[in-house]
Amino acid sequence: MLSGCMLGIGGLSPDGQIVLSRHRQAAANLLFQLCMLKNPKSGPSRFGAMISIDAYLNRQYSIMRVLNETLQEAGFTFYIPKVLSESFYKGKEQK
């Protein structure tokens, strides 16, 4: 999932932050161009809608990660289908 609006990821060097920022900008530009090619009239609003959903996906990812960790610490087994866990994985280490 695109995280163009996400600020920074902690633990990266300043050079790493710059590289990550450039890649995010390139991905955002590509997504915007795709939205404009598909439908020039509603492309900008579609792009905005796609970017705005990122905050909700990040929140859901965090909730699921904490729930999984809590249940594992309590000794319960909890299965999150791979398709769901991959859709919320954003370069953070999976636990």
C-alpha cells in the first residue's frame, strides 16, 4: 500500500529518510498519473481518496499487530490470513 502521506519511519538515517522520501514521491507521482489516465475528470479526487485511506489502513495494521502480540503473550494461537497481513504490511518488521 502506498504511504505517500506517512511522515517518517523511526530508526532510519537521514540519508535513508531521503531515499525513502524520493521513492514515495515517485510512487505518488505514478499513482496520480494512473488516476489521470483512467479518468482525467475525476482523477485528482480519486487520487485524494486513495491517499486518504492510508491512515485507516495504518491504524488497522497497528490494531491487528497489537492484538496478535497480546494473544501470543497470553498463550493463545491467533491466525491472521496471509492475504490480510500482507495488505497491511508496510516495510515494518512482522512479528
